[in-house]
Amino acid sequence: MKNKVKVSAPGKLMLFGEHSVVYGRPCIVTAVNQRMRVTVEVTKGDGIELVAPNVGIKNFKASISTPLDKLPKGARFVFAAVKNFNKKYKVVSGLCIKTQSGFSSEFGFGSSSSVTVCVVKALSQIFDIDICSNILFDICYRSVLDVQGVGSGFDIAAAIWGGTLYFVGGGKTINCITKKKMPLVVGYTGIKADTTTLVKRVSELRKSNLKLVDSIFDIIDSIVNMVHKLIVNNDFDNFGQLANLNQGLLDSLGVSTPKLSDLIFAARSAGAYGAKLSGAGGGDCMIAFVSNKKRIFVEKAIEKAGGKVISIKTGAKGVKIEK
Ligand code: MEV
């Protein structure tokens, strides 16, 4: 047993296939070079101490048996991760957990999923338990579902495996397709989106228009599969049209917003190959696929339209132990 372990995991950026992936369909997600860092230390007693300044938790202590909905929001993923780990491996100990995010939880880069992966990975090191990536995924995905009730698990997979993944909802397939950098620009709308609300909204729409919405998902599947082939062939220039098509379909599902549209149209007018929202919609970020020549013009256009360009690199390394 070790006393103290430090772990880091990347944030994620959804490229293609958001929302449909919730229904067991495929998506393409990439890990970004902005990382969550978590230190887990064994303490006396059986309480969990949490220091998570990025989500406003300065020094919180509670018993691990506290129901998740009685905890502050920023503590729920950490406690769910510890609970599920303890349940599987029958180990209990007092812990002090410190989290430090390299990115704002506002961007929708998946700070909750990265933190969940870091905590479970760190616990496996503390208790000398060898867990493979698939088991790590199962424990973390269970924890995310315990907290938010919905989700495909794509963000957990990106935090564990890193790179750019072809992921099928629930983790039925998880393939790393490239570690290369994607030629893209990310623009933040300045509006924090609530994933659960947006997933529920699409679910309501699907309930009342099952055939239509499933046909939209079928087309998104085709787009994702075409993108998969383009990535394998290193053909990033042809992402643009597919991004525009995916955006049109997301708009028809009611998850785009005027602000997202402004940034997307500004990027296209400035010469991007194509652009779309990334993630749940309702705010958060948009992405534009660009050539090197046009990058600066697209970035300026996004800023002029009221967005904030966020500098990231794609295909980052998955979860790792830090010295
Ligand atoms: C949110 O970033 C992406 C969604 O597809 C939800 C999920 O896959 O968990 C909307």
C-alpha cells in the first residue's frame, strides 16, 4: 500500500456524434492537452477530505456513506468514484483528495470525467491493485451515471485512453484511431451548458418523433463513419463539409444557440473548411476545422463575433501517474 499518489488525466473535445452516442451509436472524441491533476493521500479514520479550488471547495470533509445528493455538487464525482472503487475491491481508508484543473470547468472539456478517472486510477495505485483500462472504464462510467443519471461514457474513455477515439455509446467499442494533432480552432461562447438538461431535451424530442429523430441519428452515424475513414487516411481537409452537415442535424435537434451559430458562421466566412458545436450544445464550445493559412483569420473572426479562442492540442496522452 502506498501513502500518496498523484495522477493526471486529459480533458476531452467531442468532434462528431454528440447526442446520438447517448443511444448506443458511434462518435469521434479527442483528448486535449489541458489536464486535471489529482493527489490522493491516505489519512487516519474513514472520512474523505476534499480540496477542489476549481469548483469552489476549499476544505470539505464527509463520511463516505453520505448520500451523493447531500454533498456539494463539486464533490459528487469524487465521492462516487471512491464509493464504487471501495465496493468493487472491499478496501476502505480515510483519504485526503486534492484536485487541480488545468482548464475551467465552464468550457465543457469534461472536468468531472477527468477527475473521476484520476481518483479511481490513484486508488488502484494506493492499494496496489492492477486494473486494466476496461475495468477502470466500468468503475468510472458507473460513477458518472450514479451522479448524473445520463451519459454515453465518451468523456471517460478520452480521459483513460487519450488520443482520438472512435467510441460507441456505453463503451461497446473503444478504438484509438490516431494520436496526430487535428487542424482545428476552438471557440468558447462564454455560456456554461448543462449537459443533463440538453440530453433530456433531445430524449423528449425523440419520444414524440421517434422515427424522425432516429433517422437523424442514422445520418449522424454515417457522418461519424466517414470521418473515421478520413482520419485513418490522414485526410483532414475534407472534415469541413461533414462538420457543417453534423451541425445542421444538431440544430434540427434543438441544441444549437444563436451564440453558437454566430461563432460557427463567423468561422466559415473567414475561410474555415467547416464548423460545428462540440458537446451537448446550449453554450460551451464550437470547433472549426482550418488550414494553417486560414487559422489566424478564423481565430480573429471568432473573437470578433464575441467568442473566446481556447488554445488546445488534440490527441493528448490518457491518464498517467505523475512523479
Ligand atoms: C456531451 O458533451 C455529449 C453528449 O453526447 C452526452 C454524452 O455523450 O454523454 C450530449
